[in-house]
Amino acid sequence: MIAEIPWWERLWRLVRYYLFFWKSVRGVWVFDLDGPLMDTGILYDRALEAFSEEMFKIFNGKFSISDILDKQHNLDLGMMHEINPRTHKPYLLHKSRFPLSFVRCYKFYCKGAGMKFDHQIARKLSDIGKKVFNKEEYPKVIRPEVLPLFKYLNGFKDETVFILTKGDEQIQEEKRRALEKAGIMTFCNGFFVVPDHKNAKMKEIKKDNPALHYYCVGDTYKEDVLIGMRLWFFGIYIPYMHNWKERGIWSDIEYYRDKSRSVRCSSIAEIKSWFKFLKGA
């Protein structure tokens, strides 16, 4: 739960209202990229489906597809804070992590089945994982509601829009280019990539952009929305069916979500209809 508003935050709100009379910015929006703006999760699910089917064939059905997917998922998660020997830093969201988890999963089941590890098969499985980073796919997964919404917010002239995303910087830059080609970046005031936590960057955005209202929009409640709410952003939570971090726990999140400081939408298209309400939130 969100604690009672401290005195310094109440004072800051008064200052913000005072600033309104000479500052043009009324609202600052911080959007997450993957999920709300781009349906990139579907690329991962396609890769996982192809990988699990290939593994099922390799081992002649000895292991179930559900077991294979569970093992890959656990291996992938376990690599988050493992040191990448190439960069000497934790893998986090580095682009090599996901395809490498396919290879490690194959190696695990080779041991379980008493089979020899085949490097050619491993490369084939790794290539399946790398397909999620095919930049040719990015324009296809941009949500059609993004451009109309950003145009709508930009039309008020006193709304500032940022995109703040976690991930591999090179991969996220390719997505930014796809947004740019679609004309979306014309209505966006900044695009930021962080390797892991968003907290520091959100603080920086708030500090550098005095406004009356702050909104954070994301599909991962804890990492996109709650982190903003703790900085006194109003949260806009958009659950995403391909979000592997929250799959199966949406009802729990909805039960604990602070409904006085956030709303839940089915898509970013709903933000337009919520806009008047949010302006007064």
C-alpha cells in the first residue's frame, strides 16, 4: 500500500500548482515500450513455441512441452544476474540471454536423456531465439493506437510525453527507429533506455520537468506502475497477455492494486476516454 503523503510531497504539489501559472507543462507522461506500445511479447511466444516443438522432436517426445518451457523459463530467469563472460556484467536484459537459455535447456535435457550434445542442433535452437530481435518484425508489432494517442496528447500543447524502456540498448534503439519511421517520435519528447531498474530515470524525468500531473503507463505493475506511484506518479496499468513476468497472477495484482492512485485499462486506446478523469487525479 502507498503510505500517507508526506509533508514535503504536499509542499511540492503546492509549488507545482504555483508553477502552473508560468510553466506551460501541465502533464508529464512516461510510457513503457514493450507491451503498451509494441506487441513484442508475441515474438517471444512464437520463438518459445518453435523451440519447444523442436525440442519435443529432438527427444522423441520423452519430455513434455510444458516441462521444456518451464525449464527454459527457470534457466532464463536464473541468468538475469549471472555474469556475462563477454561483458563482465550481469546478463540482465542483454540480447544474448534469451537464445542462450535455449541452448542451456537443450544441454540440460541431453544429460537427462543420456544423449550427446550436438553443436549444430544447439546453433539451430539459438537461431530460433534470435528471431525475436529481427528488426524487420518491429514495424509489424507497433500498436495502431499509439500514433493517434500521441497525436491526441500532443494536441494539448501542455502535455509532455516520454518513453522509458528497459532492455538491451541496441535492440531498443532498433525499436525506436521503427517508431520514428511510423511518425510516432514526432510526438514524443524523449526516448530513454535503462538496463534494469527505472527508478532513477523516473526521478530524473520528474526533476527536469516540473508539471501539475505525472502519469506512468505500463504493463508490469511492480516495475512500471508501482515504481512510478511511489514517486507520486498516477499509475495507468495495462495488463498484457504476453507478459511472462505477470502471467497467471493478474487477479492477485488487481486485488492489491492501489485503486485510488491508479487505473486499469485494457489498452492504451482507453487513455483517451480516461483523460478528463486523469487530469483531475
